[in-house]
Amino acid sequence: MKVGIDMGTASDGTSVPLDIEELLATRLLVQGNSGSGKSHLLRRLLEQSAPWVQQCIIDPEGDFVTLADKFGHVVIEGERTEAELVGIAGRIRQHRVSCVLSLEGLDIEQQMRSAGIFLNAMFDADRDYWYPVLVVVDEAQMFAPSVAGDVSEEARKISLGAMTNLMCRGRKRGLAGVIATQRLAKLAKNVAAEASNFLMGRTFLDIDMARAADLLGMDRRTAEMFRDLKRGSFVALGPALSRRPLPVTIGHVETSARSTSPKLTPLPQAVADVEDLIFTPDPDELIRPLVRRASAPRPTTDILAELSRPRPEPAAIAEQKAPAPEMPAADREALLDGMLAEILENPDAAFRADAELFQDFLVRCRIRRVPGAPLSLSVFRRKMAVARSGVDPDTAASEIWALALGLSRTVTDDLQGVFLLVAQSAVRGLPCPSDAMIARAYGTHSARRARRLLGYFEEQGLIVVHSDFSGKRIVAFPDLQVETAPGAADALELPVESKSAAE
């Protein structure tokens, strides 16, 4: 079904249609300096296409939440846990509900992390829910920067990877990216290059005008025209818009943003005692708390590591303080393992970030008064990987398990739990874990990602995956000379009680 929406008027007064079906296959890039009318253009596109296609808006400033009143978009606040964002994104695709992910009030690192998690979850949705979705990302240069900034490398990788998946691989999954940016030079080239439709607005910097001219196939000397464009005027090109560069003035919109451009207002009448008014403090100011803003956000792992370090105490206090009772190393390890088991008993623990679990673990250590220096985050992750594998005490004491532990160090920290889960099944001769069990060990609900993890291990030469005559999956470990028993890949994960009874 071909659906064309009216974006505005051309220079000759005729309407400029945009083919929604073609847009879903070819994606759109909007570029223009601040004040050029990008948000107005996106709002026109969203309003006109709302009856025809599901929409998802990544909104860093909370400007598009007003779409909810007229068009029924669900507003999702970005200040949620990773598990919540993943679950909401999956249900958004399943039930085909348009939504606005509002990231207003979050710092740039939190915005990148939340947007990346949400987009990745939409990308990883089951094949049954690959319905067409128009994914609009405002201020895309924040989420797909061309160079590293002040944010942590982890947040940048999550966000940039999600944007790359959206623009490069999202089409087959029904995801059509519409990205808007103030500066083409600040946007990652591999993200911008995947768009086949362009709407270029007012631009002043030479480097941005040159890139815009290249994308539109125009002579660079002709690029001077971008400086003369009025607010709300753009040059359109692409299979969904026009086969030749076409100036277009964006039409009116039905909703408005919560934030508007500043307007000139008359100054108040001057008062005679203006100096007393300014320099005399208000009584409420003396009790009002000062708001201090951090110069740059700090990674959560750095904060937790700092909190975990013991504080130096004055010598006088140290002398008066009673020495902590000594505890045998074996008893201390047993106590730590018990606390790890308590954390993993929570059904949501598998889908919480390691930093959150680490904070919970440190609190439990202080409550139990565990002697000795607290574990570092890297050691905690290692112990959690072993605990998530479900290895029994007898197997943990064997030489072959020691070899498996050494082999697991060849993969990254986030994959060790999955590797050890499959390894312990092979060492004990248990059925191969199902996709659901592997996905849970990785902290996701996606069975497809679980299969990709096994494929990655096989590419690294760590395992060999094959099937028996009934089609059940077997995983062999050449370095350990063991393999799992046949297991159904699509089997549901057993609850804790069933696992205990089976063992």
C-alpha cells in the first residue's frame, strides 16, 4: 500500500509528498543548525504519518511528549532500570503502540545509555513482532558522535552500536531510522551514510555545507545556498521525496512543543530603590540550599570503587578501635559465596546491571561485617560468573573445572557467565542449556542473542556445536575433551525448585 503524506509546499506552490512506504525502506537524515526548524519538520512528519505507521521517538529534551494528548503516544520516562527499558521496548513492538522515550532531566551519559538500551531491545525483538516502526531520533549527534567525548567508553559504545544497528541493519527488522542533527560533522559517518533521503536546512559552517552538498550530489560552490534558507525551509532529495534537489517549506503542525524559542518582552518599569532591591538578600535565600553542578559526570563503576575502598582513620581512633575478629579464609569465602547466592535468588538479578549488583553486595558485606578488604568490581564479576554457571561443589573442586575456568578468561567479562554455564553442563554431562537459560545468564530475554553467543564462541575455536539425530543441540569443548548431553534449544528454563529437584 502506497501512502503519501504532505510535508509542505515547493517554490511553485505545489505540495511536496513523502512516500511513507519508500521511507520505511530508505531512511531519512535531517540536518540544520539550531533554529532552522528541524523539530518543526519532525513534528510535521510525525503528525501526518501517525495514522499510518507505528512511531518511536527518542526525545532528549521532552519536546515531543505533547503528541500523547492528540495521537495517543505512550510517554516513557528514561530514568528506569535496564530491565525495565528492555521489557517496555519488547512490549512496544509486540503490541504496536507508538511511544516517546523522554530523556529530559538526565545527563548526557544517562541519555546515551537509556537510548542505547531501548533501541537495542527493539532491534532484538522476536521475528514475530517485526512490524514497521518509524524510529525518530532528535539530536542524533549526541547518540552517534563522530569522536569520543566526556562520557564513558561503555555508554558511547552502547549508544553508537544501537544507532548503527538502527540505520544499517534495522530495515529487515521493520525499523526505519529518521535522524536529525545540528552538525553533520559531529555525526558518525557510518550512521549518516545509510540514509537515502535528505532534508537539509539552514547551515553556516563550511564543513557542514560541504558534507550536505556531497550528500545531495551538488556542486560545492552551490552549497552557499544553505546559508540563505529561511527557518522552516529545507532542500529535499531522495526516493521518498524527490529525484532532484527540491526546496520545500514545511507546513503547519497541530501540536506544539513544551519549550519554545525566546520572545522579546518589554522590560519592567524601573524602581527608585533598585540598588537596595538587588543587593539586599531575601530572607529565604539564607536557608535555601545551594545547587552545585558537577563539571563532568563520573562513571558509576568509579564511584562504587571509591566507596568500596576503606577510609583512612586517625591514629588515635585506630588505637581505640577494637581489632576486627579474624576469620579463616575458607569461612570468609563461604560467607561471600552465600551472599552471592542470596543475590542470585532474586528473579530480577539476572537482568540488573553488574554495578547495581555490586552495590547490593557491598551493602551486604557491611551488614555482615565481613573482615578484610572488599572485593573489587572485576573480582566480583568473576565470582558472579562462576555462581551463575550453577556448578556444584564436587565439580568446582575438580581439575577439569580449573581448566574450564582458565579457558573462560579468554572471553570478555560479560561473556564468562554464559561460557561457564555451558562448560559446567559439559563437564557434568548434563543436557545442553536452552536458549532461554543462555539468554538469562547473559542478562537478556532474546533467544536470538543467545544463539549468536554460541556462534561467537564457535568462531573463536572454543566450542563445536552439532546436533544428534533428533535435532537436539550438543556443545563440545575440544580443549576439555568433554561435551554436553543433547538438549532442546527451545526448551523453557526450569524454575529454581525444578532444578534443585532434578539435581
